Amino acid sequence: MRKITMQEVEQHNTPEDCWVVINGKVYDLSIFQKGHPGGSTIITENAGKDVSNLFNAVHPKDIVQKLLSPEACLGALDETTLDPEKHVVAAEEKAPSRGLQQATASAATTDQQVQPWEKPPIDAMLNFFDFESVAARTMTEEGWGYYSSGADDEITLRENHTAFQRIWFKPRILVNVKDIDMTTSILGVRSSLPLYFSATALAKLAHDDGELAISRAAANTGVIYMLPTLSSYTLDEMLEAREPDQVQFAQLYVNAKRERTEEYVQRLESGGAKALFVTVDAPQLGRREKDMRNKFTKNADVQKGDEVNRSEGVARAISEFIDPSLCWDDITWLKSITKLPIILKGVGCGLDTVMAYQMGCAGVVLSNHGGRQLDTARSGIEILPEANDALAKHDSNWRSTFEVYVDGGIRRGSDIFKALALGATAVGIGRPVLYSLASYGQPGVEKLCSLFKDELSMVMRLMGTPAIADISEDHVLYNNLMTHIPAQARDHLQLDIYEPLRPAAKI
């Protein structure tokens, strides 16, 4: 790798000829800057400089290998030619939280004294929705827009939760429920309850400790964490955060450059990951308009005619490497490059569940990507009876080698119980982890998990099911699950927190 002086880098300081230094290497971002998720200005205004501080504040160090072609790296910087005062860009201060922005806006429009919002103590958190309300006040606009957004009109986003309200309980009485055992096995791994932390991208948008805090919280609470491909920390850093004897699963987006996927899977396997959850519902990212709108308003006055697509938002920009040609034939290839059990994440019907079983996968996650892909796609809990019936018709012994999971809309311990009653092995949670992390860091995630345990323990006791194996379809009524008719009155906790989409005229 050739050495490049800082004086040479300085000469390439225009949008059309844009070099930057990142962590000791020189990159040509003349093309990439046009589609940068934060807009091109953050790059072009710092062309010809060392932007490592800006980069490291948000990105994992290995993201350049995921997003940039090898040709973009021009060489290594000759460190002896670097003048820190002249060439190095300082890290930006973090943007104010949404709560501070709202308070500032209120103060600007009223003569009354505005009392600053104070975050409640963590002990005041009684359920998931408490965490969401705190996160909504403490996160930045960028982070909130990215995490909270759903596809199009966000019908599926809301349906993921409300579908559980169409399932009703049939409790049994006079069962000895003095002792409740919530432990279970997920892919042969013991878990303290039938729940895992699903992979979610860019956890640093919630908290500086990001994925490392989530992994530590998973270890302390006895649940499994699924490492994300699109992480804020590097894979090595996430693997190193693992506690002794802690089990981590891994999520995979398949790269169009298959050699990169193969190398990444090998790193996962050698690093100790115990299962590979391959995301299959994202050949193209859905239109997440909160994210897209937020990105548009932030960049509207700075692009100045640059030919940059500002309507894509964070989500699409970080996922351009994902291969839309991924198909069933590639499952055979994936099985050939790893010994890890393969689970397809994002299955939406019984037919594909059976296909996954026939292809030798270890399981599926019935999921619609948190309502972020195809609006009016069904919830995972609605698909569950269909998937299990299809498997049973194909092979009555399918449970001996295959597991079915559900994610999306899990907000209560009662939701976990309902999923298990309809045949799920376990459930995954994503936004609950992110919002509790954004609110209180690692202790927030651990508190959230303890609340789920308390709720599930109560439901199991009241339902007359002292152990997970005692939960069955006989404990629930789900005739109305597929009707999409609201089963009860307004859900105040969800809807008072839910932020509806806004047209451009009201932003």
C-alpha cells in the first residue's frame, strides 16, 4: 500500500475530487459523497482533511469494507506529514435531544416560563411504553426517526402490536403454580425466558455504548443477543464484549459481493457465534417516511443543487450493499460455507416456512421487519398458525429438527405467552431494547428484561401453567386473529406514545 502525504490529500478538496483520511487511510469519496446518509456536505466541506473524529463518533471502523469498494482506498497516510491543528477535523457535538428541541421551540413561541423536562428515575418504569416515552424525549431527531419509523402509512407497524389484542385467554384454575419456571431452550441453548434480543442496526444512535451495552445486558439477564450486520461497533468489538459462556447469535445481510459475505461468516464462526439468522425480507428497503422526511428537512438548505437523492433516509444509505438477487438456490451455498445452523429471518407465509424446512434450515423467524418493509403485510403472530399448520401437513415430526420464532409487536409478557401458545419456540424484541437503551443505557435494558419476566411470570401463574412446556393452544382463543377487526377499545399506552406521520406542510 503506497504512502500518501497529507499535502497530496489537501489538493483533492472539491466535491468532484474529494479525498479524506479515515483512521490512517486515504479514501476517494468523490462518488460516494453524493449518496452519503448524512448528506454530501459533511464530506465535501471537509474534503482534503482527516475526518476520523467525525467518522468514529457514529460508525464502526469496519463499515468502510461494507460500503466502499476496495478501489476507494488509495493508500496509507504518511503520518509524519499530518499537522493535527491544520488537517484534523474535530468531532461534532451531539445534536440536542428531541425533548430539548421541543422545549426550545416552545420557549420561542410563548412568553410563559417553560420548565425543562426531567427524566424520571428508572424505578418509575413499569412497562415498555414508559421506556418508549422517555426515549422519544431523549433521542436525537435522526435516531428517533430511524428507530420509530415504519413503512408507508405504518399500518403494519401498528398491527404488529394490535394483533396480539385479538387473542384472548382461557385460564385454568386450581393448578399448583407456587413455582414458575420460565427457562427454555433456543437452538439447544438455555435461555432464562423464551425471548431473545433481535439484531437492530446502529445502536449508537440510542447510546454511546451501543451493541456492547446490549450484549452485556443480555449476559446479565440470561438471554441471547443476535449481533447485527449493520452495527455501530465492529464485529470484533461485539465478539470481545461477550462474557465467559455467553452465547451470541448473528444476523446476516448477504452482500452482492459474495466473497465478503463468506469472509464475514467465517469471522462469525471463528468468533464463537452459535447460529446465523439470514435476513430474507429486504431485497429493497421499504419507504420509511419518518426517516426520509427527517433526512430531507435536515439537508434541504445545505445541498444547494447537488445531485443528491435526499429522500432515502438513513436506512437505505447504510444498506446499499445488500444483494437483491438472493434466492432459494443461495441457501445451498450458505450451507456450504458454514457449519452454523441457518435460520431465515423475515418469512411471511406458510409456504415459505415449509420451503425453509425442506432446504435444511434450522428454523424461521416469522417477521415483517418491524413493520418497516411492506405496509399491510401481516404480523408474525398472525402468520404463526398458518406456518405451523403447513409444517404439520408436510411432516408431523417437524419440531424435532426445526424451530419457529416470531418478532414484531412484543410489548408485554402476555404477548410472549400468546406466541408460545400458538406454537412459537421464542420471540424476538428489537425496539424495546433500543428504547430502553436510549433511556437509561445498559441498566435500562436489564430493567426492561426484568419487567418482561415479572409480567410473564404473573401470566403463567394466572393461566395455570407453571412451566413453558405447559403452555398450549388450549389456553387461547384466536378465531378473530385473521379478521383485522379491532378486538377492544383504544390502546391508550400505545397510541398516546405513537407519533403519527406528518405531511410536509406541517413539518
